[in-house]
Amino acid sequence: MRPADTSDLWWRTAVIYCLDVETFQDSDGDGVGDLEGLANRVDYLADLGITCLWLMPFQPTRDRDDGYDITDFYGVDPRLGDLGHVVELLRIAHGRGLRVIVDLVVNHTSDRHPWFVAARRSPSSPYRDYYVWRDRPPRGAKNLVFPGEEHSVWEKDERSGQYYLHSFYRHQPDLNLANPSVRAEIARIIGFWTQLGVDGFRIDAVPFLIQHPGGPETADPHDFLRELHRFVKRRQGSAALLGEVNLPHRAQLDYFGKKGAELDLQFDFETMQACFLSFVRHDARPVAAVLRARPEVDVSQGWAMFLRNHDELTLDQLSEDERQEVFEDLAPDERQRVYGRGIVRRLAPMLRGDPRRLRMAYSLMFALPGTPALFYGEEIGMGEVPGLGDRTAVRTPMQWRPERKGGFSTAPVSRRRRELAESGYGPEHVNVHEQQRDPDSLLSFLRMLITRYREAPEIAWGSVAVLDVDAPAVLAHTLGAGGAVFLALHNFGDEPCRVSLRAGAVGGTRLDDLLSSAPPVVAGRDGFAIDLDAYGYRWLRVVDGG
């Protein structure tokens, strides 16, 4: 049920767009994207229909983990600009009706952060307890985040002879959230950025944040999230907390908390992974089963729907056999796989550039109950750089124009820090300039889809019901809110089919098309009969009467 006042729940109906400032637009010709370049592209994002920018880390960094190894939580990487550029970007974005959220990376710091430098210098340093130390590492302390790259979550500090905890890379020592001083520092970081005008935070790897493997035991690990939520809401009542919680749905409920006391929004990893299993099987039943079992959450909470993001396409919630099935279809080359669980490819090449499958996939993402989140370049079908073997394969420069450097930068190719995709996905084939002028392009389709999504608020606010259909390849579901009912049909199969639906199950006698000018579908004696093309999709609004 949609609440009467939704002003503080803007994120429930948002369209989120994630980007890396470094790879979006270079304004000064040094080969690195920057905040001024991004500010110059805000109009493009607003015209696309984006309502919320999510900025990956732009703080000072050693850049050993694509900016997630931060050396100063209050600054800006000088390659990207300064705090004045941040404020100007926020002014421009807010002027075009866009909210801006930023990554909150407080699981760890860089090993060059002043806190860790001081902690390492002396065991008696006041910053020593900002991190987690042991005389001997516990047994079985394997690194589960980056297997093959890091073998343990403990690293020996030669100067003191003790070991420090790092859930991720050894150059990213974990912060000790059990220390009240660390919590106070995190509160100051949040207060600083909200005061500048950011509208919320995407919190990185939340389960590792609140409960370190081998870290200090706390009475209630979730107390930190509740404390964080209270502080953010005091500083800015409408600020949103978007959490990366890669767990099954039932386990995610703990991270919402009671009555919206913890995270406001969580990425839906379980549904995403089921979608890819359905894609490769040409069978809707895996995703239908997950949606049927997904728990309802409070109206003040929500799910964020996505197909690809800035990391690997993780398949860790699938069974081993299911994971291999997806690997063999979408990542047949071992170099396209990483950590034994993920795929380092973008969606367009995984679906073999088939425009029918791409449109169906994005139609599905926007029709699922939740807040849609896009990764930059998805709207034009960008590809990856094959063979890199890690997550940087999908973090290539934005392709604006059909030229060698893609319109990203005027710097000589020799100064380019990131490679551009090649083959059929290079900028000469995939770019914004040409797709803006093509009404049949993927960009035009996404723009239309976003418009229709925003015109159908029942998608964001409605309760989902998966309908029984006689075609295993078809997912049929409804979303109802405030008297409006939305019906979506998606054919995962490569053959056309006809779907039969009982009028009673749908809840009306006429279906108005939301994506085209097709005539309404009227129920007959046996209900509705709806034809779908191979990889076809329909968005329909249920109407009573003939």
C-alpha cells in the first residue's frame, strides 16, 4: 500500500544510475574522467530519465582497488577535482531534479591512511584500536571475498609482529567497529557529506561491515546499523541508506530492521541470480519461484533491482550445478570468470548482442517490484574488455561518440588509463551520439521504458503476485497499489507462444498496453489469450469493464 506522504521515500520510485567519475567524462584532456566532466553530462542523464546518481568512490586513494582503498574520507582525489567541484555537481544535479548518493566505504581504509600509518607505528598509538590485531591468526581464516588472490584474512605486520584483519585485500585493513571512537569518526564522515548536500549513501559489503570474521564480538552487530540510521535521519530526514547485502531474502530481513530502523533499500541479489538462470534455460520458473518466496517488507523499505553492476556478476547463491550451467552459456572462456563464483562481462555481450533478449531483460528489470538500478553504459549496450580477468573488465570509459577514443577524452591514446571495448562493442559501433538519433536504438528503448515506469507508480508501490500460466518460458506477474493493477508478461523462450490467463486471476476484463499503441486486450469467455513473440514482453494495465 502506498503511503499518503511519500516525500521522504523518494528512493522507492527512483531510477538509479551508478557511475565511476574516473571513467565517465574527461573535461581537461588528462585522460582521467573528472567531476567537471560529469557535471557537463548531467543533462544527458536527466533526459534519459535518471532520478538518482550513485557515485563510486571519488576520494583520495592509492587506486589499488578502483578507489575503494581510501586514504582520506573527507577529500577528493586531485585527479578528479576538489570539494568545490563536488558542491557544483550537487547544485547542477539538484537543479535538474536528480538526487545524488555516494559510496560509504567504512569496512576498511587504505594501508596508507593516516590512521593506519599511526596504528602501525606504535602499539601504544591511540589509533591502534581503530583496527583489529591478533598475536596469532585464528585457524581456518581463509579469504572468502577474493579466493585465489588473498589466501587469508590476516596479514603480519613485521614491525610489531602482530597480525591485522583484512576481510578484503591485505592493503585494506579492516576498521574496528566495536571501538566507539571509530563509530564517532564514521558519524563525522556522514555528517560532512550530508552537510555538503548528498542525498544518501550506498553502503559497501554490509555483512562484513557489521560482523567481521574473526573480529571483536559485539552483543548485537546490528546495533551499528540502527545507530547509523538514526544519525543519518537526524541530519537529513529524507536521506537514504542503500545496502549491498548479498544474502538470501530471509537473511536480508535482519538488515532492514524493525519498522525501517536499519537499511532503507537493499540490492536484490537472489532475484538477479535467478534471472540469469532463467535466461540460460529459456525458462521462467527459477525467477518465478524466487519471486513467490520473496518476503514482503514494510512500505518504508524496498528492494533495488539490477542485472549488472560494477563488480563481477556473482552467482554465489546458485547451486554448483546451476552456476556451471550459467558459466558454460554466458562465460564459456575461463578468463571471463573470477573467484569461482562470478562473471566479468557486461550484459550485452553475454546475451550475444541480441536486441530482442536485451530489451526483454531490461523490460523485466523495470517491471519487477523494486527500484531499478543501472550501471553506466548499460543504456547503450556497452561491452567489456576481454581477458583482463578481474572486475576492471566492465569498468571501461563511457562511449559517447563513434571515434577511436569514444569521446571520453581528448588525451592521446598513449595516456589512456583504461582500455575501451573492441570488436563489435567498440565506440565505432556502440556510442551515445548515434543512438540518440536512432529511434530504434537500445538508448531510445531505455528512455521510453523509464518514462513508462515513472507513469506506472503501482510497479514501485505494489504487492507482487506471480500468476500460473501454461507456458513454462513465460513469467506473468501483477503489481497492485491504490486501486491500480499492473500486469507484466515476459517470454524467456526463443519461440513465440500464446499465454492464457483467467480474468479472475488478473482482476479485470480489459488490458491496456503501456508500451505501445496496440489495441486493448479484452477478456473472452475463457479469459485472456495473449500472444508473445520470441523473447517478447508486454506491460499492461488491468481495467474493469469491456
